[in-house]
Amino acid sequence: MRKKLAALGQKPASGSVHLKNGTYYACIRHYDINAGKRVQFMKKIARKGRYTKDGKMAFTDAQNELYEMLNKLDAELYNHLVKTDEVKHMTPQELKKYNTANMNFYDYVVHYLNTHTNDYKLGAYDSYISIANAKLKTYFKELHQYLLKDVTADVLDEFFEYCRSVGLKGTTMKRYKSLISKPLQKAYKTRIIPENPLDFIDEISVEDFECDPLKFDESVILAERLNDKYDPVNIVVQLALFFGMRRSEVLGLRWSAIDFENRTIFINRSIIESKTEILPNDKRYKDVIWQKKVDKSFVVFQRTVKNRTSRRKLPIYSDYLFDLLQKQKQMIETNKTVFGKGYDTRFEDFVCVQPNGTIIRPDYVSDHFGVMLKKMGIRKVRYHDMRHTFATHMIRLGKVSLALVQQWLGHATIDTTIRYYGHLNIDDAVATGKTIEHSEWFNKVYTVIDDELRERASLVSCGLEDKED
């Protein structure tokens, strides 16, 4: 095969084996038809064949696996080069365009995602892969066999009409439009397709957002039951309920970001979960704080908050909330003593951890929250609806302006705030001056928890702007 490729003017694939942290990786260099040039990538070598006495793969077995990978790549390249008489005489650049234009559209989109992973945040990448494997795969690979070169504005209109017919909402359809936007733009810029069909698609309308906050009675029951017995997720729910923080922001909160003296919380980091394994040569590897493979792979990684406006300071505006955080800190110290050497010290600076010190996974919070509500007899809502509960009651009962709500919640623009909460009361846009703690909602909710705390609670004046920017 190597001689055949050389006769066609192509250099065969080459590579080497590297040992990192007890695992063998193949570093491979080969000609990528779609990229139109030689590329290099690393791939973990799976355990096969003979093993040494300590259970690790032998170096010779790792080399054999590498040779199999190289032979497979050479065979794929050769088959592409000699597929038709037309292809035989193409230049590498022409060959690249030809093969890309004749890819199934779904395969092309997935290929683009997989070859541009560094351009996507892990959470966004997982989301796009998920929806690509849903309706995009069904329509373009199972119901139809559209190639990239066959995708026109009419084809996309038919696809979006299909999405409507199966009950997808405008928000989800816009995500599909966002998913295929970059791959199509890349194909157009590289002259693989003569025009970008998305340029001729009408704007997709989005339904009015309707949040689903907890009602007053439900808030009282939840706040009361969260104090009945210890659960590591209790603090995660309370921070969302009484501060309106996102799940990623709550789990990313660190003790070093809490100023007990000035009673402020600095929100600047977030924790996200992904199902994509990150290899050491990936530039995103530096953000991974925990990676494990059990039944399914998962990665917990940290990043800065969503945008600049999400980076904000909030006041610890009540003695109840101040004591809540102090109790959490004391609980962690107690657990350190109980678990001794078994305590996971990697996440000592995190506020929300399991009893053994391990960080709480985002997906676990969402799943466990549903179980908690069922036991409490509260109707099923999402964990994110705690954020909506806080904002809704702050507007309805606290008479806080939408501008302040935007600043408190960390929305990028006030348009987002208006879209979510502007319909609650038309006077809320100009009504300001009332504090959260003076609202009926907050007073009554935590009055049920402790009357004495309510009597001595007071809102600490604190600017919401981040003075360090």
C-alpha cells in the first residue's frame, strides 16, 4: 500500500508511540483529504493483545496497534484517490473539494464539529453533537440522502418545516440553524459550494418565553424542608433560590470568592459537565478539574462565567444567608475530620462538595433535585427554575427595576431580562427603590425557617458593579 501511494505522489501515514501517565498514545501524521494537507493528531491506544504482569499494555502491542491505524489511514486515502478516473487526475486541493462536496450533509456537519473542537466550548460542543444526532441525522441521513452540494435554501426550508411538523419549538430550530451556520459558511468561503443557502432563509420566530417559578406556598415548603436534614445538594438549591445564581455559578463558587467581612459573594467562575474525553494535547485540557470514565465518560471543567456581565458581586444580604454559608464551612471541616485520609482535598476551595470532599457534578444536581421535590410533595420543576423563582418574586413583590434584575442575574443585555420577566408587570421597568428583603416573599419564606433571624436581618448596602474590572 505504501508503494501504491508513493506512485500516486502521496506520502504514506507515519507515527510514533508515546507513554503518558501509564497510558499509550499514538502520535500520527497523515494526509487528511478533507483538510487538503498533512495533519497530526494524538489518539489513545486501547488495551488489546498481550499484557505485562502488572496489567499494563506491552510496548510491542502498542506499536502493533499503531501500525494497524497507519495501514487503515493509507487504505482510506488510496481508495479515495483511485475511486474514479476523474479523481485520479485531480490536484490535492481539487480532491479535497470534490470529496467534501460529495459528503452526506449530516456527516459533513459532524466532521466539521470534530475537526474544529478547539473552536467550541465543551458545553456548546456537547449540545451541538447531541442535536446533530437527533433531527439532523434523521432528516439528512435516514429520511433523505442529501449531499453537501445538494443542500439549497429550498432543502433547508423543507428541513425546518419537518422540524415544525414533529413539534420542535422555535428556540430549538434556531439552535439547529446555529449548528449548521459555521459548517456552511466554511464550505462557501472555501468555494466548495457556490453560495451559503442560509443567507436565503427567513428568520426563525421564537415563542415568548414562559418561566415556571415556584409559587409562594411551594417556596415555603421547599425552604422549610431543606433545613429538615442534611443533604449536600441543600446548599446548592438554597444559593439558587435566594441569590438567583445559575447552576454552573453555584457549583463554581469558591470560599476565596466570599468576603465574610464585607458580606459579598464574587461570581467569576463556573463549573460545567461534558461527556467528551479531553486528551492532554487539547488546549482545553488546562480547564479540566476532574475527568473519569465509569459507564460513560464525563468531564467536569471550569471556566470563566458566561460573559463580562455575569462576572459580578452580590451582597450576602441577610443574617440567615450569612449563617447558612458559615454552617456549610463548618460542615466541611467536620467532614474532613470524619473522613480523615479518605477526604478528597483537590476541591478544598469549593463551597459545594460531597461529604467526602468530591465536587458535586452538575448532572447529579439536576437529577437529585427532581428526587428531592418528589419526596417533599412539590410539583416537578427544573433546578434552573429556582433562578426564575428568585427573579419573579423579586419583581412582583420587591418592586425592583428590571435594570437591577439584569445586573443582579448577570444577563448580557436588558433585552434578555425583558424577554424573561418584562411581561410580569409593565410598571416594573420604572419601579425601583424596594429591597429584596423587604419583599413579602422573602420575609415570609424564611420567617417559616426562623422568626428570630427575620427580626435581626437587614440588607447590607453593596454596589453590584465589579470594581476590579
